[in-house]
Amino acid sequence: MNSFFARKFVVQGIFIVISIILLMRLFYIQVISDEYILSAENNVIRRLPVYPARGVILDRNEKILVQNEPVYDLMVIPREVKAFDTLKFCELIGIDKVGFDRRFKKARSYSPYKASIFEKQLSVQVYASFQEQLSNFSGFFVQNRTVRRYPDSVGAHFLGYIGEVNQKVIENSSGFYNQGDYHGITGVEKSYEELLRGQRGVQNLMVDALNRPKGHYADGKYDTVAISGERMISSLDKELQKLGEHLMQNKIGSIVAIEPATGEILSFVSSPGYDPNLMVGRERGNNYMALLNDTYKPMFVRPIQAEYPPGSIFKVVNALVAQQFGLINEKTFFFCPGGYRYGRRGWMKCTHVHGSVDLQASIKESCNTYYGYTYSRMIDHSGMRPVNAYKRWRSAVSAFGIGSPLGIDLPGERKGLLPTDELYTKRFKNDRWGSAYTISLSIGQGELGITPLQMANVMAIVANRGFFYKPHLIKAIGDKKIIKEEYTKKNNAGIDAKYFDVVIQG
């Protein structure tokens, strides 16, 4: 009897131990083992992104500025990779063993289970050769996507370029971007990224043991369609842009042409420039470094980033502000002996001896002397302390969009420099300075720095007789042709319309 019970307990014990082992194995397989996950899912169903076509960008007459063309990226899922002929693989796609190891390590560090780019933008010939050998390279597959192409090679600084997202962008994208995705880095490509990029879709493909696609899982029931990015109609006139770039060849500078009635920019030239197609393809990295290290700075966006003393253009601003203050009018005369004397020994030379000059003639002849007297009236003879008069003058000038960003739809716009009274008080160590200390501002020189866009905007204000619309480069978005509201709002420069006639006549 005791022997029977002993055998019974042994059998029960063995059963319990076997049950525990089976349960532990089941738990390991279902919860812990990545190998099971791969064999049960990824080797049967491969979930792939479907990249949308990025929105095309057209000129104001709907001529193509930038379009898309198909490319082929070689993707890898590290945990699906099995032993294969590495040398043959490297020969197929044109890399060496060191390059292979570096790429594979990067992919594995990103994720052993997620697909990531192994080699970008295979040529059509390489793609075709690789497809023939696909069954020999488990874990690798080709992903179709599009890249930008610029048929006329114009507008590089306006259009900008796209590039691969970095880790910071991925982390800040709320899950939208993955490694290997592209996004806008500069230009309107960056400003309108969320509209241009579209919405990614998904394909669930069945793959056999030889790495060959066997169709859509459940006949595509769980697939989602990619949605293309919005079409953009820019304000640029492509022919005018091409002419501007031609005129600026072998020169340093910029051209900005604005339609005053709308704020639409018709031409946006920065010279020297570059062919935007250099920022596409497998040589993009080398091309980027060459452009970046070029001493002539072809990637510098001069219309919004260069700051120059405006010179005689600024006399128009001083003429309008002084009229608004009631300190001069169209019948105000000053005598020009060939220059303007200020302070004890200061002399600001004029281009000629103009004799007696009125306001209209001062614009026509660009008379420095006239604006020396005009500026002195605004600062020293306004009925208030010079430092307070300067504050009033600066406030009036800033209403022209000088000294602050205009808000163009491009990243990287600089505000320029419109010096504050604090700057001069600090420099002269007191606040008892007057026009003699800042006389260069009367003719647009000295500490003044204005971007070419701001200069063009001043002329738009003159054309409109007192107001402007924010300059912008995109005039319509999508089929509904909407535009950002901020670009339809009228901005007042604070000068009565009646004061513009004499300036325009000059």
C-alpha cells in the first residue's frame, strides 16, 4: 500500500514539473521571445509604410518649379537576416565590407525588428539586379518612394531642400517620422512641411520563406492608402526668376520684386546661388559640404539674411517721417554748398553743390545736405529732448517694417538693425547726445542694417501710399487655393497718403 502511494506521488510530481515547464515555455514564447514574434508574424506578414508623393510646387502661372521622381531604397530588418554571401551583396549595390558592417550596425542599433534604410536611392539598374537576387538575401527588401527634382534648376533659396530626419526630429514628431523619412530642412519645404509631406499609408504583405512577396494579407483589407501632399502655387514668376538669376551671374547680391497690391514676391534671387538638384541623390552629402565650405556662401539666403546699410533709399523714409511730424513740406528749401556741417568740425559730403533744394529735388538729386538738415530738425528741433525725439523717430521708422522680421513664409529671416537710444546712450556714456552723434542715419548709413526684402517692402509702401501686405512666397495652397490669413491683412505704415505724392514725383 505504501509503495502504491509513493508511486502515485512520484507520478503527480512528474506531471506537475512537466506542466510547470510547459507553462514557463509558453510564457517565454508568447511574452518574451522575439524569435517567436518574428517567426509568427514578420516572416509571414510584413507591415510596410507607403510613402506619399510630396506636394508639387508651381509658379504663379502654374509652371512646375519642383516635382517628384521615383527612387528605390534598400531596407533591412536585422533580425530577419540570415547568413548569405556578403561579398556578392556588396558587389551588387556598390559598397565594400566596411560600409556593409557600418550600415548594418546602424540599422540594428535603431531596432532589430523594425525596417530601416540600409542604402538610399538605388539606381534603376541596381534595383533590377537586386530584385533578381532577392531570395538570396533574407531580411532585405526594396521600398519605393519619391525624391524631389527641379526641372529648371531655379529658385534654390526659395524652394529649399529636403533631407533625412535626425533623432531629435523623430522624437519631437509624436510618432509621425521614423528613421529614414525625409522632411523639409530649408525654404518653403520647411515652412510648409506639414502640408507638403502628405499622410503615410500602410501595406500588409505576405512574404514566404524565400523572402518573396506573396500578395496582400486579407486581400488588402487592413491596408491604408497614402495621401499625397498639398499642391502649392507660389507667387514667383519662373521666367522673371530665371532672368534675375541670369542677371546676377558672377555677382554677389540679391533681387527682390514685390507686387505691392498683394505682397506677393515675383522674384527672389540670391547670388551666388546653386543648382537645387545638387541636394538630391546619393552625392547630396558631398555636395552639401562643398557648398557649405564655399567662401562665396552660395547657401546664404541674402534677401532675408544679409543686412546692408540702405543708403539713399532710406532718404525716402526720412522724407515721409519728417512730413508726418510736420517739420518739412514740399515747399521746404535747404541750401546745399556741397555738404552738411554738423557739430563743431563735422562735415557730411554731398555728391554735388546743389544750391537751393526743395523736397522733390532732394529725392531726385539724392542730396545728402537736405537730409542732414531734415534729420537735425527731427532730433534737435522737435520741441523735446533729443533722446526722446530719437525714440519717436525710431518708432515711426519701425512702422515701415524696419528693425523687425516682416514675417515672410521662409525660415531664417533676420530682423536687420535699427539702433535703439539705449545703444547710443551706452556708447556715449550719457543721454545728452543729439543728431550730430547719429547723423549718418540721415542718409541710411551708420549703424543701420536692412535686408533686401525690407528695402523692397519700403518701395511697396511708397507704391501703396502708406500700407503694405506681408511679403510672401506661397499664394495658394491645395485645390481650394487658400492662403494664410496673415498675408491678406493690410499693415499701416503710419504716414498719411498725401505725403507720398512729392516723394513719388521725386
